[in-house]
Amino acid sequence: MSNDVLLIMGAAFVGMVALVMGVAAALRNLTERTTEDRLQVLTGKKSDDDEAVGIMKEEVIRDGAAGLTNAVASFFQRLGNMKVLFEQADCPIRIETFFAISVGCVLIFLAIAAATYAPVPLFPVAALFGGSLPWFWLLWRRKRRFKKFANQLPDALELIARALRSGHSLASGLHVVVDEMPSPVSEEFGAAYEEQNLGVPIDQALKNMLTRMPNLDLKFFVTAVVIQRQAGGDLAEILDKIGYIIRERFKIIGQVQALTGEGRISGVVLMGLPIVLFFAVYHLNPQYVMLLFTEELGRKMIAAAVVLQILGAVSIKKIVNIKV
């Protein structure tokens, strides 16, 4: 059974490679043939009508290839946003290496499924779970860094306010945060400070920092700086008020987390219980569980269960996730 799965995977990989190479060869041959047709028209070996027919065929093929090209370009454009994701998570791994690790995890979990003689329908589940593990780690690292930055931001704003009151400029206040505060707030403010040193307007440097760290409180700070530079005002007092509001929000968020703790734990239990029960029954009686994969009604039940699990998770998250 495992050999059949590996054979199917190998055939799919070879097919994709052949498809990409075929499209590339077709586009290359199309360009070469177009050049030859135009040379034959210039030398009198081919009429203009023949060239017109060739151009029409070329346009049809080019229109078809344009859709594929746009789809591929859109895919790689989305991958371009991966750089921001890796910057936000402060990931020490390069993007290419990360994708290689994801593929390696997929192969490892497929090998584990084959070694444990798991049923064939569980192979895609194992591959999906293995390939998603590096992404879960990346998103967890990103979320932890965001939370740490949010906790450090009030102190950073107070440092900037003190620097402004002592006569320093806003750029000097950013440098004070770099010298006095730990990571990650020092890294982000340091990047903004270096950008403005290189000639980038400080407004744009702060907006770039907001792109890297999409934090609502940081957005208040950036907006206050932009308005103050355009209309004037006491920026130090504004920063003090923003810091006070952030600390009060943290207090309310802590109270909300305490009140919704029971609901969040209930959501985790309700989401994990069907999966644990499935593997427990599979361990006790595999033939009983395999009816869900071999019978048409069983497959419909699995699809309905997955949809209901997702709807339940979204509903529970909407209930317990109270925005402050």
C-alpha cells in the first residue's frame, strides 16, 4: 500500500515538472517561430496573408498563456508578502529553507503513516498536518513577538515623551528607545531611526514600522506624530495620554481574559474531543472507523463534521474574543 502511494506521489511530481517544461517549451517555440515567419515575409518566401493567419494563431495562444502567466504572477506576488511575515516573526530561517523544511515535514509524516500501516485516506491528513507544523510555529512566533511589542510600547512612548520634554528631537527620542529598551521594541524603533538617518522622512519611517508591526496603539502614535508635524501641538502630552490609555486597555483586557477563561477552555475541549475520540476508536476497532471512508454516507458525514467543527470554532472565537 505504501509503495502505491509513493508511486502516485512520484507520478504527480513528474507530471507537474513535465507540464511546466512543456509550457516553457511552447512559449519558447512560439517566439522562435514568430521570428522565422517575419524573416520569411521580408525575403518574399511567405505572403502577408500567411503572416496574418500566423499572427492570429499567435494571439490566441498568447491569450491562453496570459491567463496562466497572470495566475503564476499572482501566486508569486502573494509569496512576496511572505517576506513581511518573516520580518514580523523575526524568523532566523530564510524563506527558501523554510519551504524546504515544510516539504521535509510532509515527507516525514507520510513515511510515519506508511510505517504504521495507516489507511490510505489518512495519508493526506498526515501530509497536511506535517506541512502545517512549520507554519504554526511561524505564526506562534509572530504572535508572541506582537504581544511582547504591545507590552513594551507604553514604556517606549513614555521614554520618547521624557526625551521631548528635555529638549531632544523626535529622532533623538527614537534613539533613546533603542538604547534603553529591550527587543523587539528596540529593534523596530531602531529600524525607523536608521531609515530617517538615511534620508527617509520620519513620518514614512514610522509608517513602515507600522507595516511591520500592525498594532492599534502604534497606529495611534504614528497618527499623532503625523498630525503634530502638520498642525503642531504638545507631542509629549499626547504620548503620555496614549500610554495611559494603553495601560488602562491592558487592565480591561486582563479582566476580560479572566471572565472568558471558562469559555475558551470549553472551546478547546469541544474542538479536540472528536479528534481524540476518532483515534481512540480507530485504535480499538479500525474496521468500524473505516466505514467512514469506504461508504458514501460515511464520507458525507466526515465532510459535514469538518464543516461543523469549523463553524463551531469560529462561533466560539467570536463569543470569547471580546475586543477592547
